[in-house]
Amino acid sequence: MSAGWTREQMAARAAQDIPDGSYVNLGIGIPELVAQYVPEGREFIYHTENGLLGMGPPPAEEALDLDLMNAGKKYVTAVPGAAYFHHADSFSMIRGGHLDVCVLGTMQVASNGDIANWSTGAPDAIPAVGGAMDLVQGVKNIYVITQHTTKTGEPKLVHQCSYPLTGAGVVSRIFTNLAVVDITSEGFQVIELAPGITFAEVESKTGTTILPPK
Amino acid sequence: MINKVYSTVAEAIADIPDGATVMVGGFGASGSPIELIHALIDQGATDLTVINNNTGNGEVGLAALIGNGQVNKMICSFPRSSQSKVFPKFYKEGKIELELVPQGTLAERIRAAGAGIPAFYTPTTVGTVLSEGKEVREFDGRPYVMEPWLKADFALINCEVADPLGNLTYNKTARNFSPLMCMAATTTIVQAKRLVERGEIDPEHVVTPGIFVNRVVEVPHQVHEDTLIVQGRSYP
């Protein structure tokens, strides 16, 4: 199989594109790893939907507080300078455009910036949306970290999402195991290839037209 | 002298009738008013509509209330979780109705009810199936979806410290939806880990002012929902 970036390297690559001083919300899964790869000399402040700005890493056992969790319902800590608030304030930060960057995982992302990451639309599935639809509409920059294809090799970067949308035209940049891809008025634009990856491979694993690095 | 203190959780929830709409504070296990919910299971009111971000975990608290067949409908943003078994079973058997609301819209609908605002416009759900059938209006060239307020007959709330006037403080992320729900319910019932004298909470530190609270009961030795689940407990 191909080379390319590991999960950790994808997270580290995404972290490089987040400016110093950003207020950041990280989705569940690979996006959570971004917090481990903050570039030297930068500070990000992490927001979690359930009412904490200034989220820190998981607690040591002796510091565990069952009332201190993140939106993924994992136990976390609060950094010095953190603040707690209720849900309406938390989503005012999101919807009101106060957060700089949100990094999300996805099932599909389309070349016009549409994202589908909350439901397969299967009739027997129990729908669950959480805060995803608020985040994609409200946060200034929506970044996606995802494998370039599904486990069965289907493209996740597509012309049009077949799954129900989370938001339309909201994604600006995608970090996959093969490349960094921007959403532009011309569609998908590769801005960087992962080490050992050719544009031809990226093109063959993308479900629609994709432009080579300039 | 105003005194909103009740001596037991059973007395505090005794008048919740069949068919009531009940908001339940908490996000996952944090801030869940377990003892009030268990009292409601003992009391037995049925045909309830329950508003919470989730649908309970394990076989205690909200999950146990659903499991006891007392809930007809859930209004929530995220009915699935790794420890949520009861709701999925009831939903798949057609025994419970679900109204799915994005988390920020859920919070704002509750806040709006408490603030006397019957509806508002939000960008959330624009262009998705969750906005189907809803009014969409443009402001400054961008589409927004109208969402109505969300009220309740009762709210069941867990807090850290309360005084006899119903002034409340919370612990960390256990706050979540609770201050909003206190505002949006006709009757707000609070269980407090600690009940203090009037004046002991610094007015600068009050999170929920007592005007939004009707009943307070002290429950000093609470066992956290996560602990009950780890212990494999069930209720009743």
C-alpha cells in the first residue's frame, strides 16, 4: 500500500495551519489528536460544547473530577485561565462566530464544501446530531481531517454527498492521509502531497475532479 | 420568609402528573439529577415528554425512567452513546418517539422560552433535512431557519450549592443546560449537594438567581451516575 501520512501526522499537519492564539474546537476521533501537536511557540485555547473554554488533557487519576468532561463525555482538565459557562453561552461562542477553527472528522465532503458527518440516512439507524450542525455554520474556519477513502476504498472526497448533509458549502480545507486539499471556486485543489504520494494516486482515489498542486 | 426547601425528593416531585413535559438537566452523566429521577420512578407518572441532551446511560437515572415505560417522547440532540442501551431498544421497538434537535438549537430554544421570546432564526440546519418544513428567511443575504421556544411544566436540576431562596451554583461542566432549564419550566425542582444559609453564596457568584427556582431539596451523599454505571447498578 501507499505511504502517506499516519493519523498522528495528519493531526500534526493540520495543527501547522492553525494560527497562534486561535480559539479551537476539536471533533471526536483524529481531530482530538491535534492538541498533541501544537507547533512550538503557539498557544491554542480549546473550547468544548458542554461549557468549557480552556480545556486541558485527560486528568491524572488523583485529579479526576467526574463533573469535568468534554463533549465526547471523556474526563478532561481545565487549564489555568479556563472558564465554565452554560450551553447557551457555549453555542453563542459557536454560532456567533467567536471560534476561529473547528476540526472535524467526516464520512463525506464534497468539492463545493458540503459536509456529511452525522448520519448515513439508513432507515434503521437512530439519528444523532449533537453540536455538529451548529459548529459547521458558526465557526470561522471548518477544517476536516479524514482518511482519503473509506475502509472499503470508496472515495470520501466526492462531487456530491450521498449521505444527509451536516452543512452546505462550509468546509475550507481537508487534511487526508494523502494530501492537503482546499475547497476553491473551481472545486478540490491539492495544495500539498504527503511524502511518497503522487498526484495521480490522489486523483485516482478522489470521487470527482481534483486540481494538481500549483 | 421565603423558604423553597423541601425535606425529601419524594415530596419535591410528588405533583408531577401523567402527560407532563419535564426538562432534565445534565450532559451525559455530568449534572444529572439522579435522585430526583429515581423519585419520579417511584412516583410513577407516565406519558411524559422528556427534554435532555441525551437519553441516559446504563440502567439508572434517565435511562431507568425510560426503561420503566414512563416516557412517550424524548426531545434531545444525541440519543446514542456507548453506554446508552435502553433508549435504542425502545426506539427500535417503536415504544418511544424522538424529536432530534441540534445541540445549540436545543439550548437556545430552552433559553428563548425562559426569556419570553417565542421564536428565533438560526443558521444551524440550513440546507439539511432537519430544516425541512421550517420557515427560512434571509438576513443580510444569508438564510436562517426559524425555531420556536421550548417550554416545560417541570425541570429537574442538580446543582452544587443552593440557598433557601433558590440561588444556585454548579460544579464545572455539570452546569451545561441546567441554568437554561431553570428559566424555561413552570416549576423548577433542584437537588443540591449542599444547602447553605441565605447570604452564604456571594451574590457575585450566583449562577442561577433564585427567581428561576421553585423547590430545593438537599441531597448530600449523591452517587455520580458514572459511578453507578461502573458498579453495574440498576433502578428500581
